[in-house]
Amino acid sequence: MKRLDDFRMRMGRDELVPIMIGGMGVDISSSDLALEAARLGGVGHISDAMIKTVTDRRYKTKYVKAKQALYQYNVASADKSAVKFNLGHLAEATKLHVEGTMSRKTGSGMVFINCMEKLTMNAPKETLSVRMNSALDAGIDGITLAAGLHLGSFALIEQNPRFRDAKLGIIVSSLRALQLFLKKNSRLNRLPDYVVVEGPLAGGHLGFGMDWAQYDLATIVAEILQHLRQESLDIPVIAAGGIFTGSDAVRFMDMGASGVQVATRFTVTRECGLPDPVKQEYFKATEDDIEVNQISPTGYPMRMIKGSPGIGDGIRPNCEAYGYLLDANGQCAYITAYNREVAAHPEARRVSVMDKTCLCTHMRNFDIWTCGQLTWRLKDTSLRNADGTFQLLSAAHVFEDYQFSIDNQVRLPLPEVAST
Ligand SMILES: Cc1cc2nc3c(=O)[nH]c(=O)nc-3n(C[C@H](O)[C@H](O)[C@H](O)COP(=O)(O)O)c2cc1C
């Protein structure tokens, strides 16, 4: 019987264990988690979502405070167009996070950074350019382009000395999206080094509409593999979304995939950046507790646990401090929804906003519990403590379970000895 370890993922001259831990913003896929994947010979991701918040927390910088102070005068205004990111600070923060991670890297694997195009930051091109170029300059092994079609993203780093040697890949959810990307970038004579094909069961934002349940990862992977073969394009395909066991992964490898990207199973590891009480919510979730909704201001459907405290909350938009979802005109769908509720309830001290959420504030505070569809199976991957809580896992345990398990099995951890 085959196991995932019977395969290797080739990317150029590099040979890797075919397991990629997906990017999970805001610092859910922490440096520690990514570094474990690299140590074990696979690929880990850090994320540059809300990078200034991440460095303030991890490296004691004061970027958020500085931005908040600069734009304090604008807090009560509905017009956020003046609230711009300091590009110098953005570059510094990216450098800190990437260098801080890469300086600790061991093993034969790699660490990539997840860059979401939907973080438009009130100046989409300028900020994305700084984010990607700074990450390359700081020595990241690769960049995964996410949450967007990224038709212009390669051009933004074309002049970077590492444009041809760093690993560059993109996440797509359809053959059409991949075709558009390849067509748009053909003049650069630079193919992506890998394509992550993300199906409808993934966590985070989905590349599908609310009819996501009608799609199926295996069908999309097969279509893309066939297209690449037809066009004689040698680009490794990495399948993602709902791959819960090593055997699930082997099925994609047998189809011709080069690797898998997985995330949900790592949300309950010690290395994951979620607070421990939130990890317990992931363990406890039942199938009925998980929904796909449209409250993300990005316009993409997002999967999350229904009990997320950020759902329905009506906090005042906090763009002066954050503002990562402001579009090129300084607009965000949450601001519109919030203003509508305030106008409708002028007497209320606090409004409730059901149709959109202030994603920056709530992701920063770990109050939107985004998750994969199979989160409800996490309870079967660990042991229960005497107090009813679940034992957290090590990232190495989960990684090696994917790598070595057979027969759809999930290996349980050894019981933890209570410290006295
Ligand atoms: C908690 C969580 C947060 C995520 N955040 C992001 C993100 O910021 N950017 C992104 O491209 N994908 C994100 N994803 C998607 C994962 O990187 C990955 O592709 C997908 O979840 C794999 O499916 P699985 O979770 O069923 O293993 C997230 C997934 C989870 C579970």
C-alpha cells in the first residue's frame, strides 16, 4: 500500500517531501509552523497579511500605533481615502518578518510567503510591489500568489534580481484562472514554479461563489493536469482543500499531482499562531458549526465556525490603524454596511452589522475563526485531557502522519504526561 512518502515533489532542481503547509493569515501559519515543515523536508508558509500587526506582536515594533496616531484626526470620518500605508514601514516590517524566519531555518525544505492580492491597502499596486520585492530581498525561498488573479503581479517583481531564482507560484481554483494568468505573463518568459489548485473545501476565502458545493477538487485537478500536458507545460500541480489523511494525498499523487497543500489539520498544533482557547473551538466544532458566508468585505465567500465572535459585531471601522482591505479609492464594504446601520439606528450606542465584518480588526484579534470544511474531523486526531479539553498536537506529528500513514488512518499522539 502506497504512502505519501513514496513520492517526492520536484521544483526545478529541488526535491521535497510533497507536503506544503498552506499560508494562513494573520500569523496563523506562524514562523514556527512554517519552519517545522522546512525542517522535515517539505514547504511551510508564513503570510504577509497585516504584517505590521504581526511584527508589532512578534518583534516589538510600533507600526500600528504610528499609523493610528498619524491618522487619528480621521477616525470619525466615513471617508478613508487619505489613510495610506507608509511604504517604508511596510518594507521594514516585511523584512523583519522574513529575515526573522529565514535566519532560523533548518532542514532541506523551504519557507514561502503567502501574498493575497485582495489586501489592496488603499494603493494596490504600490503596496503589493513593496510586499513582494521586500520579501525577495529579505531572502524568502518563494512567494505564493493568493486571493486574486494576479494578472500584473509578476511584472511588479520582474526587475528584482531574484525574479528568476526564487520559487514563484499561484493559487487557482479553475483552469480558466490559470489560463488567464499564463496568458497575461507570457511576455515575461517566466512560468510559475508551481500551481496550487485549491478546491471548495479549503479554509479562508474561496475562489468559488456560494455554489461552491457543486465543485470538486479532483475534477479541477484533472482538468488542469490535462491542459498542462496538452500544452507541454511542465509545472508542478499541488492539490489543496479537504485533504485530511495521507491516503487522501496519495490519491492526488496517483492522478499526477506533484504535492498537496494542507492547512486545517495544523490549526490545532502547538506551533500554529491561533490562541490555545481558539484551537479548542476548532477541535470541538461539529459539521453543523461550519458555514460558508459572505461577510468578508473582499467579496469572496469565506468559510468559518458559526460561533466566531466577529460575526454580527458592529465595531467602528478601524482603518486608521489597519486598513488592509481599503480598495484603490479608500472604500471597504464593511464601512458602507456599518454606516448604513449607524444611520438606521442613530440612538444605538453600538450597532450590529450582520452582512459584513470588519475583517482586519477581527482577524487581528482571532475573532473570525476561518477553517476548512473538515474541521469537524479534528476531534478524531487527538486525545482528550481529563478536563475535557483536547491535547494539542505537534506540527511534526501531523506532518509525519500525512507523510507515513496508510489506509486512511490518522495516528493519535502519545498521551501527554501531566507536569507536576
Ligand atoms: C485558518 C485558515 C486560514 C487560511 N488563510 C489563508 C490565507 O490567508 N491565504 C490563503 O491563500 N489561504 C488561506 N487558507 C487556505 C489554506 O492555505 C489551504 O490552501 C487550504 O485550507 C487547504 O485545505 P485544508 O485546510 O482542508 O487542508 C487558510 C486556511 C485555514 C484553515
